[in-house]
Amino acid sequence: MNTKAKDRLATGVFYAMAIIIVVVLFGLLSYILFHGLQRIDLQFITSPPEFMKAGGGVGPQLFNSLYLLVLTMLITLPLGLGGGIYLAEYAPKNKVTDIIRLSIEVLSSLPSIVVGLFGLMLFVNTMGWGYSILSGAFALTVFNLPLMVRVVEESLSSVPREQKEASFALGITHWATIRKVLLPVALPGILTGAILAAGRIFGEAAALLFTAGMSSPNLNFANWNPLDPASPLNPFRPAETLAVHIWKINSEGLIPDVREVADGASALLVITVLIFNIAARWFGKWLYRRLTAS
Amino acid sequence: MVNNEYALKTNDLNVFYGEKHAVKQLSIDFPRHTVTALIGPSGCGKSTYLRSLNRMNDLIEGAKVTGEIWFDGENVNHSAAHVRLLRKRIGMVFQKPNPFYKSIYENIAYGPRFHGVTSRKELDEIVESSLRKAALWDEVKDRLHHSALALSGGQQQRLCIARTLSLNPEILLLDEPASALDPISTSKIEELIQQLKVNYTIIIVTHNMQQAARISDQTAFFLMGELIELNDTNQIFTKPTRKETEDYITGRFG
């Protein structure tokens, strides 16, 4: 085979692979949306689930997913930024930081059910938070922190070294250089990491079964006092998320319309992730433009 | 400010990168408001020497600088010296133009703002005067709030010079500032250096012998980390006293 033919073959193979990926993706998406969209309406999105009869919704579960996302990111982002900045900018190259990096690698490959059981032990029992959004948020933080730290470290390290030199040569401190020069340039990478982490929060079920729990109390959406047990904002109440709900009704649901509710919830989950992705990217672009005048 | 004859002096300056002795016992005096060119083949230690003058070698792990750097009556090669203030007073421009990923205005205002200038009016003035001094104002005055990365390479380098000038330094360290630029941009930078030396003391590393001959008042020839010859530029290029210098400037090696 001559070089030209080889080149054509390679091109063909890559095209074929790209097509396979796109076909699988679109097949899955359209399957989920085709089955799920029939069920989704305002009533489905806002009303609570039924336990015995048909016609229930997933309102509290959708809210729980979003609230858990916010709480988890509130814990993960500062920790991830701090850890990533430390590793990229301050950590000396020695045994200790090698061990830290290795631990992060190992942590990122922990099965999520193990993270869930660890959360049960530490947050639910030892800390005494019970099955609660807070326990779930901390368990998901354990789950997402390695990813976040790595992404922040890599985004910062990929900023050209000349940028840092230029700032230092103006007599500017390390910390001001990180804030004003390095972080704005690293923002798109960090944002991609945060979006990936958020997607994992939406989709995660195993780590939440024993931490955020498999039930949702009767919520009063008019009660916004976070200390009240019936308030949706109370971080110490159990909170079944959409993903957990899909798993639960499929394995032990008693309602006659299990299939339809699961389909609808799946489609709703996909749509929520999609909207979140687009919104986050749009916001990131806007912020990057503002910070870099590009 | 002490108004003596020399803006900067080094005395027996050595730089080590780990085991490597990169700069050996260098003693050079830099007369105020003149241009000194540092020439020599790649790896001869001229950039390393330059980077130790504003303590940029502090950033490199395993680098050690010994000896004295006398600036404004003080030996600044000393852990107790105020490095940030030193870098403010001894500005540096790098080989590759490295504007920040910010607007042209913000590139200039960044340094002064950190060092305490807060009023918008004052910042506006600094931005304009710095850009004027770097002969860039007329080209960019209508797009101050556009990204600096959209400028051409030569404009970016003049922006970097303006950024350094915004802090009103006394000395400018230029590390091959024109080596990444086309001939027209290069001649603009050279012209600029001629104008700037009226107010600043300039030390420039260059690979370009003609450039050194055109713009500098004194020239130092480096070889393997040692200072071979230091003299008036005319002298060096017409009647070098050392064989190595002559071989280098006539292009027999390097």
C-alpha cells in the first residue's frame, strides 16, 4: 500500500469513528427524548410523586437535584480552586507533593458506591447529619474534588510562563499575579471542569443512596426558612434526586406508570443537564470576554 | 535619588544553576543614561546575567546568585532587599512579546494600579504618556479597550515597553527585544531605544551585532559565562583588544 492510500485509509477510519460516536449519541438522546417528552408537562415537573396510583410528578426531585448541585459546588469550588492553585503555584517538587498527587489520582478512581458508603459512615453517622442534602453534598464533594483540583492545576499550568514573568517583572506579588493574570486566562479550562463536575452531580445515584437518602419529605414550596423541616431549603432534610428517583421506582416502584415516569424523569434529567451546560458555557464566555477584553 | 555617575554596578557576580556555573565573576558598571549592549554566542550567560539584575532568577528553582549588585547606594542582591520595589525601579522587557490577555489599556494600568494608583484620571494619564513614550499612542489610541493580543508582534513589543515605562523605572533591561520581530518593527524598537536613553539607563542583550553597533554606547562581550571584553562600542567594533572578541564580531564563530 502506498503512502497516499494509507493516508486515505486513516482519514476514512477517523471519519467512521466520528460517525459511530455521533450515531450512538444521537440514538441514545433521541430514544430518551422520544419516550420521555410525551410525559413531560408542567404538572409532571411541579407535582410530587404518587406512591400507589398513576399520574405523579417529580417536582421535589428536580428541585433536590438543583439544590444539591448548588450546595455541592459551593463546597467543591473553593476547595478545588485552593487545592489546584496550591499544586500549580506553591507546591514544591518533592515526595510530599508527589504523594498528594498520587492520592488525588486514586481518589478520582474510587467507585461511587464506595464514596457513598464512606459518606454514610462519616457524614450520616459520625457527624450525625442523617440522610440529608448536606451529607449528600459532602459525599459528592469527595467524589468531585479530585477532578476539580486536577482541572484547576492543569488550567493554571497551561498558562504561558511568560505571563507570570511579565507580572513578576512589574514588581507584583505572586497572589495578585494569580488573581489578575493567571486565573482569568485559565478560566475556560476551569469552567469546563466545573461543568463536568456538575454533570456528575446531576447523574450520580450510587453515592447518594446512603447519604442524601431515597425519600423526600412533603415540601412546602412557600416556606423559604432554611431552618424549618418542611422548607425545601433545609439542608438537613433527606433529598431524593432525579437520578436516585429513576433508580428507585425502577427497582421498587409500586405505581402502575413506572415506565412512563422513569422515561419522563430521564428526559427531564438530560434536558436539565443540557440547559445547565449551555448556560454555564455562555456565562463563561461572557466572563472571559470581560476579563480579557477579547 | 543619588545622582552619581553610574545607575547600576555589579561586583563579582556569579550565577549557578544547580551545579552549572553560568555566570562567572562579572563586574560591570553601567553609566547613567547610556545604552549597554551585552553580546556573545548563545548560552554565554548574557541573559542569565541580565535576569539577575532585577532578581528574576529568584523564580528559577535551584538558581543561586552570589556577589554584589549596587543600585541606588544599596547592595540589592541580598535577601532583605525589597525585591518588588526593585523590580518596579528596574523594568524588564522579554524576548517574546508577552502582553497580558487584557485590553491595551489594562495592560498598562495593571502595574500602576497594583502599586497604588487608584484615580481613573491619573491612570488615564499614565496610559497615554506611557504609550506616547513607547511611540505607540497614535496607532492604538482609538482602540485602547480592545484586546492587546490583536496587535502585531512589533506593536505588542512596544506595548510591553510601555507597560514597563508605566512604573517610571530608572533602568530598562531588554532581553533580545527585537529578535522575534520583522526588520521594520526592529528599526522602530531601535529608534525607540535611542529616544529612551535620554531618560533611562538601558541594558540590552542582543544577538544582532549590527544592532549592538547601532544603538549602544558601551558593549560587553561574553563567552562561556565570562566577561571577555568591555569597552566603548566604537572601540569594540573597530579595534577589539581580545582575539576572541574579534573572531566573534567578524563572524568566525558563534
